Amino acid sequence: MYPLITRDPVTGEELIVTRLECPTSGVAIEGRFSLGWIGRLTREQLDFVELLVKYRGNVQKLAQEMNVAYNTARSRLDEIVDALGGIAENDGRTDRRVILARLAAKEISVEEAMQLLKSQL
């Protein structure tokens, strides 16, 4: 079997399932089915989530397994949270630690970090 594809390779839009089939009985059901939250993630993000579950949510061990910095792994996790419609929050505001981690990982400039931190005041 091929791995699940969640995004249209041409447009990047979320795909839907139009046919479900049981390989044992041959019963097939056709319609328009959502992939749910899984459909909002890319293949790479799904692989990340699989590893995150394998390491029971321990981002530090996950980062070691992936041979990336903790901040890089944390940033990827934040991207997944964003894709699922959530945000890293602290009372409705972006967590300062997330801003500083993004700054340390050089994902945002000092000016952008200052602007985000000022918006919390």
C-alpha cells in the first residue's frame, strides 16, 4: 500500500476521500469523506506526529532522533499546531518562550521578535 497523501500536489489543497473499501469483503462505500485533522497536515508533518507519539511527547528526544536542534523540532511542532487551527498561547497571547525560540533559531528577525513581544504588553 502507498502512504496516505493528504494534499493535492498541484494546488496544495486538502484532499477528500471518495471511496472506502474493505480488502477482505470487497464492500465499497462511495461518498465524500473528510480526512479530519489528518487532512490538514503534510506527509512530513504526519511523520513528525508519529515520532512525537513514539517518544510520548518528549520533544528533546524527538529532536535527538531527528538530529536537529530542540528549537527546530519545537518550531515544527508549532507549525503543526498552527495547521490544526491552534496557536501557542498564554492567556490569548503568543508565548514569549516561543518568540524567543523562533528568534534563536533565526526564523524571525530581532525587529519581528520585538514587535511580537511589545504586542503582549
